[in-house]
Amino acid sequence: MRALILQYYERISASYWFIPSVMAIVAAILAFVLIELDGLVPNDALGSSPFLYATQPDGARAILSAIGGSMIGVAGTVFSVTMAAVVFASGSFGPRLLTNFMNDRGNQVTLGVFVATFVYSMLVLRSVRDGGDESVFGQMFVPNLAIFGAIILAIFSIGVLIYFIHHVPSNIHISNVIAGVGQGLLKRIDQEFPAEPNRSAEEDDNVRWQVPPCFRGEGDRKAGKRVAWERQEGSGDDGARPFGEIASDRTGYLQIIDRGSLIEAAKAADVVVRLTCSPGVFVHHGRTLFQVWPAERCGEDIRDRLLSSIAAGNSRSPRQDINFLFDELVEIAGRALSPGVNDPYTAITCLDWLKAAMAAIAARPPGDPYIVDADGRLRAIIEAGDFTSFIEIGFGHLRQYAASDMIAGQHFLTCLGELMPACRTEDQRRAVHLQASRFLDMSREALSGASLATVEAAAARVLATG
């Protein structure tokens, strides 16, 4: 259930109706409150200056009508400009960036301010009365406090409009777009790969002992490491499958995995659960999502609880899908290097952020795939990516585009060379060398002459470092 709540929150955050609706409701409440206060205070409570209050109903109506009419007109213009900017950015930088622009709080708040001011003005306008025999209440009423509030909202709206005029072109500037994706990627890396391990070496070793034999890697099984779990019927000795499988009951991209619900479900059934896919993977009916050990405890109850711990949708979400952020940078760079655009410097900016992301991953301990409960008992296994897989997703997927461009290719190899000092293990250094070698092979097929010589010299510098 929490997974669905998080999914709905993501959808609301990427909508243009929620924040303006909330602001309109708040404006309506403010209008009713100030109107009631106006009925309790004297007409001259704000002073005798004509600027502070309107004593005549006609003047009050003129002020409120002008504010309300202008605000709804500007709100329509703001919405049109926002849609034009979103369409331009989506077509120029890639459709996957549409989520980034839909999540932009500046556009949502700007639209909300103008809508809220319009709603406020209309509600206050309705309370203005001329008085006399034809009036239902028989007396004139001009809400001076509420009108003064409308004037303040109008002045504030002008400031928001000035901000919006600056925000839109700044928001679609390619450097800012790439920086936004890159900063989101670095933030996601901080969450996925903590600088300090969650457990001590002794605690980590104890957790690894609890991994069931059927969920161990080949190296672990050959090493004969101790297993804390007792052998049970269906452990695999009789040739039967040692774990049960739970298939997906939905179709779409896996967006949310609620680890809290996952641990609760596994603890209630006293099992170990291994996820066979990660956020961003497309699942369909019948695809195995969970493997449950021991198999005899894989019943309908835990099936329903485990399936309720995930949420799938029509598109990928950057909330838990770190690969999605890598793909956005690769897509921008790939489009920039296409023959129709031919903009290697945009690709260079993407490469710089990819380099920063890979350096951050290289400097941190590997992701922890083991999830334990409060008692330190292993409950779930979720495979985490490593440096080798991420450098292939980032630099490896961009290799085919940059290999045919001398400027982007040279910077591609320069970034790989600058990654070498950040590598902490020999496996990481081998992964960087492998990317440089594969890139050089592709460049030799796409380039020639002086361009190829420049790329070969850059590759030689990378391969010479160790």
C-alpha cells in the first residue's frame, strides 16, 4: 500500500493541477476569513488614507474586477508559455526529460499564484454590497481589509511574473538542463551508495552467513561458507526447486519498491526474499518478481503482501531508478552528436557529469544488497549495481555516438583518464581500460587521418595509466 501512495505522490508532483488547486483553496479560505474580519472592525480601521481603503462599492468593484480579470488572463499566458517550453525541451533534449520539466516547482507555483489571486478577487467581489432598500441585507458593505489583501496579492503576482520571465529561458538552457539531471544523479548516488557502510565488518559477515545456499554465488558455494539457516524440507537436496517464485500481476515499468513493506512481509512469513528485477525494468504478467526461500512458505498470503510492496506504471521514474538518470544524460549527448544537430560541446557537458557520477561511485563502498530486519535477520536481497555496470551504462552506451566525432571522442577518453585516480580497486581500473580500448576500436572504424591520430593519442594516455 505504501508503494502505491509513493507512486501517487510522484504523479501528483509531476502534475500542473495539484499545487494551483491547493493555492486556490487557501486563497478562498483567506478571502472568507478577511471578509468576516471586515464585518467586525470599523471602516476606518486602516486609517484615513484613500490608498488603504475604498469607501464606495463602485470603486471596490472596479479594483477587484481589474485584478481578477488581469490575473486569469496572465494565468492563461503563463500556461501557454509553460507548455511551449515543455514541448521545445522534450523535442530538443528528449522525451524522457518531460518529467523533469513537469516536476518544476517554479512553473507550478507561478500558475498557482495567478489562479489563487483570481479566485480570491472573485470571492471578495461577491461580498461588496451597495445597501439601500433593494439590498437583501439593507446596508452597504465594502470589505476594506479583503480589498487591501487583493492589492497585496496583485503586487506579489507582478513579482512572480518577473521571476517567471527569467525562469523559463533559464530552465530550458541546455547547461542548466544537464546540470539538473547531473545533480539529481549525484544525489541518487549519495542515497544508493552511502559513504560509510551501514554495518560493521563483523555484522556484514554475519549477514552473509545467513544467505541461503540457493541464493549464493558460485564462488560462495565453492568456498563452503557457513550458513546460519538450518536445512529444511525442500532445501534443494532432493532435486526440487529450493525456492518458490512469485510472478507479476501487472504490466508496466517497475517504479517503486517499498523496502519497509518488503521486510514486514518477509518477517511475518519468516522467509528470505530475493528480487529478480530492479526499478526501471519492464514487468508483465507472469514474469517472476520474487524468489522466496524456503519454498514451502511461499503461499498466497505472502504473495499478496509482496506484490503490494511494489508499484508499476507506464513510464520509468527517477525516484529509485538510478539508470534512468544515466540514460537521460546519454540521450542528450547522443542527440547532440547526431548528424542533424552536430553539437559536440553539449555532449562534452554530459560527459563531464557522467565522469563526476562515476568518480562518486568509485570512491564509495559497493552497494549493500542485503536487507535485514530490526533483529539483524536477513530478510531480502536486492542486487545493487557496481562500478563496472554503471560505467557501461554511461560511457559504454555513449561510445557509439562519440566514436565518430573527434572533439567528443577526445574528451570521452580524457574523462576516462581523469577517472583513474578515483578508482580504488583493480577491477575498477580494468573497467576504465576496457572502455578506452573498445572506444579506440570503434574510432578506428569511424575516423581516419589526423582525427584518428588525436583519438589514438588520448587513448594511449588512458591505457598507460594504471
